[in-house]
Amino acid sequence: MSYREPSPAERAWLARAVELARLGRGAVEPNPRVGAVLLAGDQWVADGAHRAFGGPHAEIEALAASKGAPLRPDTLVVSLEPCSATAGKKTPPCTAAILAAGIRRVVVGALDPDPRHRGEGLAQLAQAGVEVVLEPEGGALFARENAPFLRQLKSDRPHVVLKWAMTLDGRVATVSGDSRWITGEAARADVHERRAYADAVLTGVGTLLADDCRLDARLSRALPRAAPWRVVLDADLRTPPTAAFVALADERAAIYAASDAAPERAAALRARGVDVRCAPRAATRGVALEPVLRDLHQRGIRRLWVEAGPRLAAAFFDALLVDRVCAYVAPRLLGSASAPGPLEGALRLRMDEALALEELGVERCGDDLRIEGALRRAAPGERP
Ligand SMILES: NC(=O)c1ccc[n+]([C@@H]2O[C@H](COP(=O)([O-])OP(=O)(O)OC[C@H]3O[C@@H](n4cnc5c(N)ncnc54)[C@H](OP(=O)(O)O)[C@@H]3O)[C@@H](O)[C@H]2O)c1
């Protein structure tokens, strides 16, 4: 079915719906973020957003907010196609609520990318006589704003963000392994904020041994929901039971080890509340990443924040398991060629073999810079 394109005024309301959708950031995933605006003609009546996983959808929130308003809404502007399915849900679909509220025009930012529902909600509304307006270019914006949701639709692993902090000359630690601290307080607080929005924070045992890190989000101003899982990849269970990571005892600490790791080490860690899980050994070093990511996905981890040292970070890259990079760059220089860089990975001899980032974001965090972007996926037959 084809629908009319939005007018400039309708596009402006769609931009507001996308802004509202961002209110759900960190709290709705792996659901999509959705925002909605109700209008009477071209007059604003009420706003709504999907704010929490399992909570009301944006359309329902906006309809509830419009009760008692002086104007009766006739138009819904919503960043994503309204849901139309009843299967497995406790509440009726949004399409039913929209029709029951007497809405006559629905302006939609993007089709539901789930092939099981795609277009179904709009078809139901159109069949009931509602004027449906669809932004034809809205899919790309929706994809940028909802990467974990799309990753979940496409694969059985979490969306992976790889973070590192480095000096301006590209070093993540000194030659002696000291990396505390490369960046200033504002950047470190920002990292904790990002950790808090993840379902799990993961590192390698090399970092745990060097930094005695906890991987928690204690500097975050507000945890939007349960604290993230803390995960270490440690094939031979070299993690000391006295490590700060273990001592935190928040019942959300997991270590992936090889199945032939010393059972007494596993027992000592389990006795302190760590969830020791088994994974196959990787061909080169440590545990195999794909089975670990599949297992995390099965346990509900959709957004994975990786803060690894150069070896594990490179393994994620070489296995093409990174969706996004977030690098903090400090205005400091170590001036030492033998100090490690962020990725100790595969040799690339030509610039056209370099992995490219797109949708770049650059922000100041105190004296440091945060540079982030999504890994550009190579088209078939193209170099990475
Ligand atoms: N500036 C930053 O952003 C930053 C961040 C993190 C770390 N660092 C620094 O990096 C240094 C530590 O570097 P690192 O490279 O040793 O740390 P790492 O990459 O965090 O840990 C490496 C270890 O992880 C284990 N591992 C498990 N599965 C793996 C896999 N599939 N591939 C690779 N490794 C796997 C391996 O030990 P097993 O074989 O024993 O399992 C490996 O030796 C420290 O100086 C730390 O301060 C800096």
C-alpha cells in the first residue's frame, strides 16, 4: 500500500516525536524508542513517549495525557508504525486504542522493521478509514536511533560498543601497563553514564589483573534500571578471588572460562558469588567470542559495552563483532613507541584496508574529547 508523504509542518511534528523518543534511551531497550504527539488540526494537544521496557507505548501515553485537554485530538504523529499484534501481549494493540480515540489522521516516521509486523499497523488503520501519512526516508533515522533493537532483530548477539581511552598520541597505557588515569573526571563520569545504559560491561582478564577494575557504574547520576552485568573473559580463571570485581558482590558478576579451567579456582570464585560460565577456547587466545556473545544474548543482554585492553579489543574487531566505537582522547602525550595502542590486532598494510566509522559524534568531556561512530559495514565485494 502506498501512503502520502508528510507536509513540511507534519515533518516538524515528526522531528518532535523523535526527540520525545529519546526520553526512553537506556530504559526501553531492547524495545525500540518511540515518541508521539497528538494534535487537533495543527494545534498541539499532548505528548507521549515509550519510557520503560514493559511500560505503555508512546501512543497510549499521549492518549492518556490528552484526557481532559481543552482540545480533542484528531491527529497522531508517531516516530514508528503503531503496533497491531495482540499475540503474547497483555494489552490491546495501539491501533485499537487509536481507533477507539477517534483519531482521523496518523503521521508515521518509519515502518516497523520487524518483517512479521511491517506495514500491518498502517494497513489496519487505513482500512478503518484513517488517513495514513508515512515518511518515506524515515527508516535510516530510525535505524540510527535504534541500533540495539535492529541488532536484536537481525542476529543472536548483543549490540557491541567498544570503548577505550587514549592519549593524543594513541596510547592506552604506559609501557609498565599504567593506565590510571588517562582522561579526566568528566570523561570518566561519562563512561559510567554509558555503562549504566548497557545491559553488561565486559573486559578481559588482562585488564582486570592490571587495573583491579570493578566495571560498575558507581559514578553514574542515575541508573535507569537494574545495574549492568559485569563480565570478564578469563579462559584459565586467573582472576584472584580477592579482586575488586569479585568483592563488589552485587550478584551480577560473571566470568567466562574454558571448560578445562582449574575446578578449584572456579569453586573459589563461585563461593564468592561469581557466576562462572563455560565457553570453548578460541583458536589463538582466551575464550571464543561468538559463543560468549550468543550466551549473553540468550540471557537477555542486548547492549554490551566492552572496555577491553588491546588484545581482547582486537579480537572483537578481527571477528567483526564491533558495532560502534567510543574513544575518549586526552590532550596528553606519552611519546613512547612501545606503549600499547588500543588494538593489538591483524596487520593491515594499506589504508584502504582500514575499518571506517560513520555517523560520527564528537563531544567535549572536560578537557578530553569523546569521538564515536558506527562501524561501516563493507558492501559485498568491497574491502572492509
Ligand atoms: N585505556 C583504556 O581504555 C584501557 C582499557 C582497558 C585496558 N587498558 C590497559 O590494557 C592493558 C591490558 O591489556 P590486555 O590486552 O592484557 O587486556 P585485555 O585485552 O582486557 O585482556 C586480555 C586477556 O583476555 C583474555 N581473553 C579471553 N578471551 C579472549 C579473546 N577471545 N581474545 C583475546 N583475549 C581474550 C586473555 O587471557 P586468557 O587467555 O588468560 O583468558 C587475554 O590475555 C592494561 O595496561 C590496561 O590498563 C587500557
